[in-house]
Amino acid sequence: QVQLQESGPGLVKPSETLSLRCSVSGDPIKGYYWSWIRQPPGKGLEWIGYIHYSGSTKYNPSLKSRVTMSVDTSKNQFSLQLTSVSAADSAVYYCARLTGIGWYFDLWGRGTLISVSS
Amino acid sequence: QSVLTQPPSASGTPGQRVTISCSGSSSNIGRNGVSWYQQLPGAAPKLLVDSNDQRPSGVRDRFSGSKSGTSASLAISGLQSEDEADYYCAAWDDSLNGNWVFGGGTKLTVL
């Protein structure tokens, strides 16, 4: 059974960099695209970007200048860095698997709540 | 404001059939498949119907998806109290060099 688990700091100060990691268990990370999606409290879903196991990326144009994703196939993990955070970046951050065939998010992590506050 | 438009709420009584709409444009739904996600209270979203209108293993056949032109719909038949949740549509958008877009979500209440 494939599982995704997000990990992160919980609280980040304004203007600092948010770093999150998603650990994948039960299946190799190779062969898929991996994505980050966030959800502000009480609001809808926003796609942040995806990374292919080969390292190629695509980011949401509205966040592109602040986002960097990376993948570590040896550890079966992928990561997100979001720079210059503000209160507007407070959200539950989900990692998800994006199928290359069919093109949909077939597996999701449980999410991690990130609050931006001084 | 979301790129895909969903009604903010929907409701029905047990046993009824309910449909949730998702309206987009030629750059997203008009060209690409639509997937649907169910988010139970306090939980992560879960794939309900994939972009080929197929249900993953474990999803009841009471849920079905369809698409016509630049709109899509999720139908839920034989409504049950456990279906009370938020539902989101999503599609790949070919504009701006490609971007995933979501609907704003529909909160389904079982009366």
C-alpha cells in the first residue's frame, strides 16, 4: 500500500523560507510525477507545482518566483521550498501523486498545517 | 476566484440523486479530462473519479462523472449520510504554459 507523509516545521516566520518534505513508502518514487497542493483554512485547493522523478518541474505561474521543488530518489522523497512567506501562505500543505497516464492525482498525503506568524 | 466554477453548496435527502457541476473553458475542460475529489470533514482529498470518468478501486458505483464541451458533472445516486463532504473538480489548463486548476469546491449536505 503506497503512502505519502508530509513533514514540516508547523510554524514559519514572515519573510522566511518554508521547507517541506514528502516521504513515499510502498512504491518507488520513479515512474511518477509528484505534486504539492495547498488549502488555506476554510478555502479551496491550490496547486503549487509538480516534479517528475527525473527532476523536471512545473510550477503554478502565480507562485513560480518563490517555489523550488527537488526529488531524492535514493530516499524516496521529494521536497518543496517556498521563499518569502507571508500570512497568505498559511495553509494545509498536501503532497500527492500525479499519474503520468490519465493525468490526475491518485494518492494524497494526510497534509501538514503550516502557519506563518511572528 | 477559481478558474473552474462550482456551486458553493448542494443538498439532498437520503436516496436522492444529486449532481454537482463544474464549468471551465476551452483551455482546460474543453481540451483535457476532469477529475473529481471528495474531502470528508477533517481529512485529505481523495480521488473519486479520474480524468477518464473511471472510479478507482473501492469507490462505489453510486458516483459517476461526465463531461460535455467546457463543463463537467459529478452525479451521486442513492445519496447517503456518509456522502456529506466537500467535492472538488480539477483539470489541466493549457494556458500560461500549463497549470493545474481546481474548482472552488461544493459542500454537499445530506438533509
